[in-house]
Amino acid sequence: MAEIAQEIREEYENFEEKVIEIRRTTKVTKGGKNLSFRAVVVVGNRKGKVGLGIGKAREVPDAIRKAIADAKKNLINVPLMNGTIPHEVVGRQDASKVLLKPAAPGTGIIAGGTVRAVVELAGIQNILTKSLGSNNALNLARATINGLRDLLDPKKVSQLRDISVNEVYKGVKREG
């Protein structure tokens, strides 16, 4: 039991964090204005696991700490193939859309700041992206996460369709 707990602890310690946005928010009350901060953070292990979190607090470090904890609770697995994604996908969140396309080796990450942070920490090395619609940082990050969540793993698809992984990847139809 202790070994499993140790493995989980080590797995969570290998995550990198990136602060995407820190925003000052104000609540107007009868007694005056109450300042607080909202932090948007993405965490990932660069091996196919990535998560997005939001934290709110009266001070910036507390907001970041809460956002990191939230991001670690909301981790997703991203299927990777040769350093890129297996197929094209569009992620949506409110008025933001993000187009994610697989790219050839050596292309690098072609993406804006928010999308780049999410994609880098997911472990993707070659990808083409295009932000469509709103450029709100939180919605773009959520749209990217939604797109990565919608990716289908070629191995699972090949098992479901009872064909080989090569046939799935090439789009070859099986006879018979």
C-alpha cells in the first residue's frame, strides 16, 4: 500500500506548472472595494498528461497555489504519436475555438501563448494550431483542453473497429 502511495506521489511531483494569466478582480461592497486575484495555471508532465486549473484568493501566491491544486485534480491523458497528435480536431469553449492539426517532425509548436503553454506541457513537439473567435486566455486554454480531450487514441480505435493500427492511421478500409 505504501509503495502505491509513493508511486502516485512521485508521479505528481514530476509535473511542471505554467501560469497563463493572473487577473485582478474587484468586488464593490457597501464598505468599499474588495480586491482579489484569479490565477489560471496549466500543469503537465510532458508525457501526455495535462491539466488546467483556476484559483482565486486575496493574494497572488495563494491564488497560484489553489490553481495548481485544481489543475492536478483535472488531469487528462493526451494520445501522442511521434511527437504530435493522431488527427485534426477543433476544441470549443464559449466564443473561443482552437484548431489543432498534426504536423511533420521538425515543424515545432506553431501556436499563440495560451495554446502553446497547454500543448507544450502535454508533451506535443510538432503541431499546427489556429485560434478562432475570442482570444480570452481562460476560454482559449479550456478550448485547447477540450480539443485534446476529444482526440481518439489509434490503438483504442483499432480495437473497436477490429483492424490494425496502420489501417486506422492510413484510413484504409478493410475488405470482407
